[in-house]
Amino acid sequence: MKFVTGESRKPATYQEIAEGGRNNSVTVHGAVHLLRDMGGLAFLILRMARGTVQCVCAPEILPEGLCEECTVELSGTVRDEVRAPGGFEIAAESLTVLSRPAAPMPVSLSKGPLKLNLDAELALRPAVLRHPRERAVFKVQEGLVRAFRDYLTGEGFTEVHTPKIVHAGAEGGSNIFKLNYFGKKAYLAQSPQFYKQTMVGVFERVFEVGPVFRAEKHATPRHLNEYTGLDLEMGYIGSFYDVIEMETGYLRYAMELLAREYAPELELLEVELPGADRIPCLRFDDAKRLAAEKYGYRIRDPYDLEPEEEAHIGQYAKEEFGSDFVFVTHYPSKKRPFYAMDDPEDPRYTLSFDLLFRGMEVTTGGQRLHDYARQVAKMEDRGMDPAGLESYLMIHKHGMPPHGGLGIGLERLTMKLCGLDNVRYAALFPRDRSRLEP
């Protein structure tokens, strides 16, 4: 009979080695990132979960056939070495091979940046994600999600987990994946919108981190068919600016966390963190006009922002206000979903917003209709049948506080923060209209 108690067997981490004292004995594990035989001495670069460590090995402790991507456990003594990555190295005393690769890597991970085109890199994704620069992107992404959870939990939000198989789309339109659900029509969720609004009536403030599915036949650097949404919804708001303030607080917290705890990844990726202490807000119509006037082009679509306009408005915010972020508010009603609250001062516009980051939309949000009669009336005005959304309307029928929320596209936020030129680089295993594997 054996009993377990949750005791962890945890070798020293990169951070513990880097921050610990010298002349300490340590045991570490990782993959052989690079092996250089110098005759009487061998230099082994060990790729750990975070960071690479130089290890100096006498030839007699190296197992026969040791090669790159062997996984090993190594014991030795930490000592200063200014020429080594991180300013230290391990003088190895023993090395045990835990596994050996059956074939060499299709690309070298130890010779600087990968020089692959996008399709080739995505086809080799399970292998190339091991590259220090590639995995640094997703460590930064971890920090963005961690900050979202930490900040909102501290602001009294409850994390929820809503269904991704639904009976109706939250935003209508044709961009929705259809399923045969045991003989019934079903869809993959475009958004957790209906459910997070429902949970405002339960917890007042809720958030979710989860997948979002869009059946859009785009092939652009900014679109994915499956992405991760950072969603929040909050009740008892005074105006939709309360939602804007909440996102600004999150962004400020996230940048502080990244600067404090993700410096190695930021340095490797050459990321310049944006300021988020003072973000300008421009009305939709003003933003379009100001950018068009400054950069000398004609407005073509008065009801929406084209990607080029987002870039110009982002440039305008940077040049005029010194901000990488800009909130664009009061979008036209005809371009917003049926649950968006119209501006009582001018019903042609809504109490809604987008956040542009370095010239790209990364967030959509706003205040929602909470009155039952007004919600039904707006649905009918749009030719919708309220009977098809009875379970959603139940929250309005039985009373809801003024509320609003937002959804952030995690991959787009990561892409712009890390200076990537395609959103697929910010998705571990991206899904677009032509890619279903790996």
C-alpha cells in the first residue's frame, strides 16, 4: 500500500539558479540546446523551462551519443562567468540522459532567429515553439492573462466558464460555425455575451478567459477563426466609461506586472512596453474626421473603421497625445449588435467603444440594454424574433441592473505588444480557413 501527500519533486529552476548564491550545488533538468566539444572540455547549453544555462562538462561525464534535444538531468556547482548567458554557469559533475530524439530537429534552434516563412513555421509548430524567441511570446501572453485574472479578482469579479456549444449566435450574421448536436442545430459560440450578461444578475461582476469561434473566410494578418477572448461584464455602472476605466486599470496593472516579472522575455523580444496611465478617448465621428484631415484621405465608410483608418487613428493618438492606446467611442448603432444601448442624446450612435492599440482594434465593449421592453423593441426593429432568444430575454424580464462589458482579443493584444506582423505568430496552434493542424 502506498499513500501520496502531494509532495513535489522539484529541481532548481532557472530563476532560482540565477538569483541564488554562487558555489551552490544544484540539480537541474532540460533539453540540450547546443553542444560544443572543445577537446578537453565541452560546453553544453541547457534549455530549461525559462532561460538557457551554460554548463561546462569534462569529456568523461558525457554519455556516448549525447546530442541536441536529448533531455537530461545534470548536477553541478554554480559559479560566476561573465561571458555566459546570465553571467553564470554550472560546472557539471554528473549528467544523466533521460531521453534521446529519434530524428534531428528540422530547423536549428541555437543559431539565432528562425528564418522561415509563415506556412513553413506553422507546419513545424510543435518543434519551432521550443525556440527561445518563439516561446518568449507565449510567456508574455501568460503574463497578460495572469494580470487579467489577478486584477479583476482584486476588483471583486468572479471567474465563470460559459458554454461554447450554443443554440443561437450572440451577434447574428453568417460568421458562425454550425454543428449537428444530436440531431439538433447548434453553433460554436461567437462570444460568451449572453451568458456573461446573465451572470451579472448573479455575481454583479464576472470575467472569463476562453475560446471564441468566428466562421469568417478572411486570410488577413489580423484574423483567426479561433481565438482567446478576455471577457468581462460588470453591473451597476454609471456609464460605459466605467467599463473603459476598468480596462485601463487592467492594462496599467498588466504593464507593471510584465515589467516586474517578465523582463527576460521582454528583452529577448525587444518589447517596448506602452504607457497606460492616461489613454485618450475620441468619439467615432471625430476620430475619423481628425485622422482624415491630418493624413489627407477621404472617408469611404461613415459607419465603420477600415483597417487603414485604425492605423491612422492610432498614429494620430501617438503623435497628438503620446499614447499607443486610444479608445474610440460612440460607434454607429447600425454597426453594433442588438444588445448595445443607443445613446439617448443621439440614437444613431451607441454607448460603445473599441480600443485601438498601435493602430489595431484589440477590444470591443460598451453598455448593454437592460430594460426588457427596450431590448425587445430593438430586436423587433431589426427584424429579429424575440421568441428565438427567450432564455436570454429572461434576464431582462426578471430585472437587470445597468451593466456593460468588453471582450479583448488576446492574440491581437499579444501581437501588437510583441511587434509581430501576423496574429498567427501569437497563437500556439492557429486556426484559419486553411489550417486545421498541427
